[in-house]
Amino acid sequence: MKCALCNNYKQLQLSHIIPKFVYDYIKKTGLLNTRFVMPLENDGKFYQDGDKEYLLCHDCEELFSASEKHFCENIFIPFKKDGFYKAINYNNSDYFCVASILWRILFCDIRDDNQNFNNEQMQHLRYYENIMKDFLIGNRTNLGTIKLYIYFFEVIESGESIKDLNIHQSIRRGTSGYTLVSDNVYLVFCNMAGIILIAILEDFKYKEKWQNCEIINGSAQLQPPQNTSSILWASLIEDIKEIEQKELSENQQTKIDKKILENKEAYLNSESFKEKINDINLKK
Ligand SMILES: [Zn+2]
């Protein structure tokens, strides 16, 4: 089969769309340190539960996994451990990693036409997907006008409009990613348990604001505080409302309650519980 990145006909590997380290982290810090994971902790829209696809050949998979390891150790784990209170250093490997994850999402959205893009939109998206692919494969040295951002979703202490959404559990314990197209903006995003990666492909009216979030293809720092104004937030809130409406079946809920009771202490020490408390605090 044809590799989605290098276009060579080779045996394809089963590739994660959102990197495996994100799911490993969610499982490890979840309800319990066992194979039992909250069934819906917390599946967003598209590419959930560690979606895997036959996408890349062995060489391309290796190319991606080297940068994923760097990103995980230098950005993901430090943020999940300490939050974003001081500068985080990154380099071109992390930039490459962000580009590769967002490219995978864009590629699958175009291929599967998940969102009924019209012809014009599809043309634009294909154009940008090619630029990203050429960059990743080494056929070009930059992403042209495409800009990449990393946003760290910190604990929120107040916010009337979001107080009933369980936003911490949804975003900081969840994953999602898709291509978002409006009249003014084309963007691709990926939420990895609170680290949100964004590629702005087009911003016709310069409405997107991502202060202190942009990353460059080189060694630099991201400095707090970050401020944003983006169409992404309304879309994420809609997704979360959808998730909230999906109630667990009685059977699932009984199983979870039983596990919690059997392992009370482990649960009280878990990240799942911490985010639940963050959501309860926001409701006050
Ligand atoms: Zn390949």
C-alpha cells in the first residue's frame, strides 16, 4: 500500500493519529493504574480512543516517532507535571512533531471528507496539506504562510459561561482533533490532554489571536502568559456539550463506582480526580 507521506509502495504500519504517549499518559494517570480506564475519559470528536490507521511506512513512522519522543519528554510531561508557569524551551524537532500531528489530522480529514467540505474548501485544504507533507518529507525547508501554535490549557478558576461544562475533565483528560473551516479561517487543531496544537492555514480577516503561542522552526521558548481569541473555543465548547449529553450506561457507571470503591485511595490520588475537583471548584 502507498505510504501517505513518502508515497512509496511499502508495507504500512499501524500508526496513531494522535501520538501514543498521550493515551499512555491518560491511562497511567487515570482512575486506576490498571487496564481499566474510564470508558469515556474523555472522547472528543474524531480520532478518539487512540485511533490507529495504516498510514505510514516503517521509515516515515520512525521519522515521526523520534520527534514525538522529544516532544513528550520536553514539553508534554513537564507541562502535565508543573503547568505552564515558566518558560518552556523547544526546538526544531518539536516544531516538526507539531507539524506531523496536525498533518496527519488534516490528511485524514481530506481523505475521509469527514465534514463535507465544498470544492473550494477542499482545494485549499489539499494545497496546505501538500505544503505540510513536503516540509515533513524534506522537500521544502519551511511551511510557507502556515503558522503553528501551542496553547497550554491551564486550570481555570472562574468563567460563568463554562462553569457547568466539566471543562477540565473534557480538555485536560481528553483528546480530539479536526480541521475547522469557516468563512474567515482554516485551521487544524489537536488537543492532547490540555496541550492544544494549532495550525492556522488561512486567516483571511486576521481575527485569530494566539499571543505567546506561536512556535518557530528552531530553538526558542514559549513564555507565559498566553492569551487567545479564536473560533476554536466555540467549537470545542460545542463538542464538550455533546460529550456531556452522552450519558454512561447504567452498567458502565456501576462498574466504575465499584472500581472506585475498591480502590478509593488510588482514585483520590489520580489525575482524573484532580480534574474533577477543578470542575467542582469552577461551579461555585
Ligand atoms: Zn513512507
